[in-house]
Amino acid sequence: MLKQQRHKLIKDIINNYEIETQQDIVHYLNSAGLNVTQATISRDLRELNLIKIPLNNGRFKYGIPAETHFQPEERLNRVMNDACIKISLVDKFVVIKTIPGNAHVVGVLLDDLSWKEMVGTVCGNDTCLIICSTQEKAELIENRLKQMITLYA
């Protein structure tokens, strides 16, 4: 199956089921006769720009952003205002704490922006680490992000 077909099938699964984990997607695709790994699904989710959205019960599910026409910086601004809890500077690193399930979304958007001050990002469930080559560059990133969100206004 071509990647485009797999992407369409993933979108169909996301639209028809409450998918909370990448493993859930692997399960549905395997049930449909596709032998895929979690690593493949992780790449697919990034390429599709899927996000985790909150459910009424406090849990999260994968969803398709309603407005996919935004530029990455506008999308980052929205996600930061919706999900950011704290931004901290630690030497050459900027640490962003988010509500659970949103750090990877921030990381993907930052990676899409390719800000020259960043070397890269590493994300977990609720923490996004931005790696910079100097403390001065990290300070620029920290200030740029803090200007984006009302939490620091």
C-alpha cells in the first residue's frame, strides 16, 4: 500500500474512532491487513500534522486540525496559547512545559519553522526541549516564544 493510501486510512480511522495512542492506530491498520510499526505511524502522524485534542473526560485523542491552512508560526502561536504551562531557559536550552499530550505538537511546529537559532527539538508527553548552540540563541527563542503567548503578557 502506498503512503498516500495509508495516510487516507489513518485519517479515516481518526475520524471514526477515539484514538488515544499510536498503538491504537497500529491495531486498526493491522486489523485492516496492513503490517505497520509504531515508528511508521509516528512519522505518518507528523507528516499529517495530526494533533491531540482534549476529550470531556480529561483524556486526549488524535484529531485533524480544523484549520490546516495556517502558517506554522500562526499554528504554533495557537498551540502555545492553548497548551503551554511554562517556558524556562536552562543554559543553551529552552524548556516548554505543556498540558499532557501536546509537547510533540509544539516540537513538530518548531521543527517546521526551522528557526536558525535552533539546533533541534526533543519532545516527550508534556515537555519540549529546544536545543540551541549558544545561550544567546536560546534567550532569543525564549523571548520569541514568550511574546507569542498571553501567559507571559
